[in-house]
Amino acid sequence: MLPYIDIREHYPKIALLVLSSLLQAFEYGANATGTSIDELKLISSFLLSYPLAGVLKRIPDSKPYQKNLFIITVSLFYLVGLFDLWSGLRTLLISSVGAYVIAAYIESPFMPWIGFVFLMGHMSVSHVYRQFAASPEKVDITGAQMVLVMKLTAFCWNVQDGRLPVKDLADIQRERAIRQLPGLLNYTGYVLFFPALFAGPAFDYVDYRSWIETSMFTIPPGTDPLQAPRTRKKRKIPRSGTPAAMKAITGLAWIFLFLKFSAWYNIDLVLGNQYMQYSFLRRVWILEMLGFSTRLKYYGVWSLTEGACILSGLGYKGIDPKTGRVQWNRLQNVNPWGIESAQNSRAYLENWNMNTNAWLRNYMYLRVTPKGKKPGFRASLATFVTSAFWHGFYPGYYLSFVLAAFVQTTAKNARRYIRPFFLTPDGQRATPAKRYYDLVTYLATQSVFCFTTAPFVLLTFSGSLLVWTRVYFYAVLVIAASMVFFASPAKDWLVRELDKRNRPALAKRRSQETLGSPSLGLSNDPGWDVDEAVREEGRRRGGSATMPRGEEPKERVEAKLGREL
């Protein structure tokens, strides 16, 4: 008979042995793939989230507290067991507790702004620390904190909306309002939702609440029973294995392509001496492929995390009334085809980081606009600054943001004054020549954006200017030439020709083009925003302010001097 052994005495040794084995496996995998250990751990956590999301989905719907406890346990394992981020856990705790206390105890119209300043300020400390650490390959808490800032600033606004009369709220505010502060367990589960912990997607608390209470999956009255999503046993969460598996396969394919392309096109190449051995067009192509290989990483990461959310059920978006099929794109964060085929800057930006776009629109752009007024310069500026600070303080971010604002102006002018020539007068159908316009705008959009976003990849000021110099600032020159062209009499000539050709539908289309919120904080019409700022200043002073026409400065000087110039 074997002697009795109390295995509980050996738990610490077993845990250390398992962790040691995992570390060796990560080291081997990192050497084989050419990635860092932390990056491999991050991808592994995304993949591990799939079977864990499957377990989460199978916890009985009648026991939401068990789901919350499971979510919290898995996230703690990721943070502490996998990455040893004790300080990161403390950071998330400070932000989460601070936001909850602010929302619970500050009953003031300024409560959401107090929460916003606290959360953004706290995140800025992490950004500065990461920037000075200068280890981009190492996973820290900054990414998770960026996701959390979106969730918690939205949470503060939703709580504030819940304190207001329903009649004073817009539709989206009524949908998102929190009338009763959640319990700590639900709140912590929302904060630490493990499929979206490190890289998003971000979502509002009402989405989490409707998911954990399963009210999200209630079939609308009148729905054809044959169109109702299929479920297993007594679960209300529909079957989501197939769409989740497709996202996982797609995400792994993007990651595989990233590993291949990043070995050929990387920062060392464009900063090295070899880059200048190529022709100008080859250098532009390499710059385009550098941007593409960088985007591949995000396509992969966001596809993997979205797939885990779909498997848990949180990606459910109801039944498409047209097709009768279940939609799983509630938390979609990127549309790769929309980006790679974009023919203008707006399409390019709106298909990238879509949840951040929604956050900036719903919780900054629309919130700084006084009730009953249209968003103007103040809203665009606040959104731009928020987006920039949210990303961090690397100089490359700001070079990209500023240049992208001018790109938006150029694209708006082309769409407003040139594109109508390639449409029928009513603007409803394309002419045979439209295909050539589409080809030119596609090439222009992709080549200009690979130049514009290069600093976002390079991060440093010196590196960004070096690469821009090596391609002769071609995008800056094109944008400058475009702005000069549209500031010249040529613009008036285009307007006259369009008026003759397209009247009477032209005025309506022009007025509609200035509508819409900024994409990633970038105004769709910076020129209109500046004019609006002048008008706002005039109204504030009790008069009307307009930009002077071309001859006015000269006339004022002549009147002052008492003679003609």
C-alpha cells in the first residue's frame, strides 16, 4: 500500500513548475517566430480566451454572479499570472474605483467632466511612463487602460443621463442611460471582461448588463419563429461557435501575414541606408507596405478579440430584418476591406478603430455641443484634442493628426467641387468616366495616407522627419498645391460650372457634406469649423463676424491713409 501524500502541500511547487514550463514554451515560440515573449503571451491570451469564453457561455443564465466571478478570476490570471502586472492591476483598480466613486457621490452636471479629467489624467501618467521606458515590444497596462478609459468615461455620462428627465434626452442617451448604479460585482465584471481586457473592443455598461441578464437575446414580438436564432438546452445565448471560429481563423491569418510582411517591411528598413538605394517610386511603395504590415497586426488582434466576444455572446446584435440572419457585429472594431479599398479619407478613417470613433462621437463631440445647437468648431477641437491625448504623447502621433486634418480638407474639396463632374446632374448615378475618378482617388488616398500615418508607426520626431525627407515630402506638397488651387479663382470657376451643370440639386448636397462627426477626432471640414469659430466669436461679442473678402484689407488701409495704394 502506497503512503498517503497530501497534494495540497505541493500546490506552490506545482504552480511554479507549470509557470516555468509555460515560460520556456513562450521563449521557444518567441525565438521561432521572431516576436517578443510578451507579444507571444498576448496572442496566447487572445486564443485562450476562446475556450474560456465557451466555459463562460455555459455558466447558467440564472447565475450571473458566477459569470462575474469567472470573468474576474480569468482577468486576474491574465494580469498577474501571465504578465506579472501587479502594478498594472493597481492602475486599473485606481481608475475603476475612482470612476465609481465620482459617479456615485458627485451629483452635479459637471460629474462626467470630473470623471473624464481624472481618467485621462491617470492614463497620461501611464503614457509618459511607457514613452520613457522605450520598450514598445513589452506589454504593459497602457493598452488595457486606454480601453478602460473609453468604458468608464462612457459610464460616467450614462449615469449622469440616468439622473435627467427622459424628455431631455436624445434617443441614444435614453438607450444608454443608467438609472440605478450597478452593484460592485457587476461593475467589476464589466471593468475586467477578459475577452476585451487588453485590446478592446470597448462597450457601454448597458450592453454588459443586457448580456449578463440575457435581455439582449429577447426576440422582438412578431419575429418569425423560423428566423429565431438557434440555442442549446435552456440557454438564451444563441449558438455563436461558427462566427467566432471564422473570426479566429481570420485573425490568425492576419497575424501570420503580419509576421511575414513585417520581416520584409519594417522601421529598420525605412530608417536604414539601404532605403535610399531604391528609386523614389520604390521608396513610396515600401512606405505603403510598412503601413500595410502595421495594419495587419491590428486586423489580427481586433479580429481575435472580437471573435472571443462573439463566442461569449456579447457580440450579438439581433436579427437582420432584411436577410433574417443573426448579426454578430455589435463590437466590430475594424473593417479591413473598407480601409484597403478606401477612395477618400473619411472612408479610410471610419473603418478604422470603429469603437473609438463611436466613443469620441457620443461622449465628446456631441457632449460639448449646447442643447439645441449644431456641433461646431468647439466640438471638433475638443474631439481632436481628446483623440490625440488618448493615443499618447509620442511626437509622431501629433505629426500624423495635424497632417491628416489638412488631408481631410483636401479630400472634402475634391469631393465637393470635382466629384460631381463625374456624376449625372442629379448626383444619383455615375457617368462612364467615374471609374477613372475612382481609380485616381483610390491611389491618391492610399499613397497620401501611407505618408501621413508613417509617423504613427515611427513615433519619434526625428525618425518621422527623416522618412518624410527621403520621399521628398510628396504628400505635403500635393496637399499644399491642392489648398492653393482651391484658394485661387479656379475654385470660383468650378463652382460656376457646377451651378450651370447640376442646378438645382447641388445646394442640398453641399449642405449635407458638412454634416457628420469627426473620424478619430479629425474634423470632416476644418475650414468650415474655422469659419464657425469666427461666427461664434462674433455672436459672443454681440455682433456678426465674417472673414474679410479679398479686397477688404486693402480698402481699409486706403481709407486709413486717405489715398489709393
